[in-house]
Amino acid sequence: MTTVEEMRGTIQSIADISNYIRGGRGRFTMESQVTGKRLTYQVHSPKKQYVLKDRPLWITFLNGQNEYQFLGTIWVNSLSNLMTFALGKNSKLTLESPCVKGITWLIGRINIKRELPKEMLFWHEGICCRCGRPLTVPESILRGMGPFCSTM
Ligand SMILES: [Zn+2]
């Protein structure tokens, strides 16, 4: 019996990482092979359809108590796919908090299409970036998207 945990996989190219996040329902971990530190984030899409030039993605992160906590919003420009991060209004976190630094660093790389350094791994946590269902087929695990969502 395999578990969802074993179905996670790394995504290497920054373009694929951008796709995974923009899928809107993914869960991912950044892991530094130098420090061993890990940061896990969950992407949420608002049910409401926005007719805005920027599409919001809500981001939660796994805190020290092993709970997902609201972090802020990534606004994705619908034309350029450029991302902007806005910290949640009532957040007690600051721009210096590791989880905030992590996501802004990643978005910065995505925006200038700069590949991650070798020592930084990007893991998807075994769920489809578009529908959030567990991934089971090897090919799906490679790209972080299930067979149905891949054809959309
Ligand atoms: Zn899917």
C-alpha cells in the first residue's frame, strides 16, 4: 500500500514550477539541501471567478504547529503571468519571516525565469496542481498534474 506522501516529486524547471503554482490547487515544499530547512505551502483558488487583470491565488503555509496558516495572496497577471505577493492584512508575519522570504524569493525567480540553484529542491506534495486530487501515475507525478487536467 502506497501513500500520498510517497507520490511527491521534484519539479526542476522554473517554467514548470510556475505552471504548478498557477494551477491554483497545488501543495509544494521548498527544501534547501544546504541547511535542510523546508517550507511547505498550499495554493488555493477563490471559487468566485474574477474578471480582473490579475488573478488571486491564496497561499497558506505549514507552521510550526503542523497547521496550515494563511500567508497572503499571489496576484498573477493574466497577460504576462508575472506574480506579485501581498502579505495578508491581519498577518502577524513580516517580510522577514522565513515563510514570507521563501515565497517572495521563489516568485522573484519565476518572474525573471531564473532556474533554482542546485541546492534548492522544489517538491510537489503528490497532488494535482489543478484539482488537488492525489497523483498516482508516474507520468503525472513527473509533472504534478493528473491525466484529465493535463488535457484541459
Ligand atoms: Zn487534476
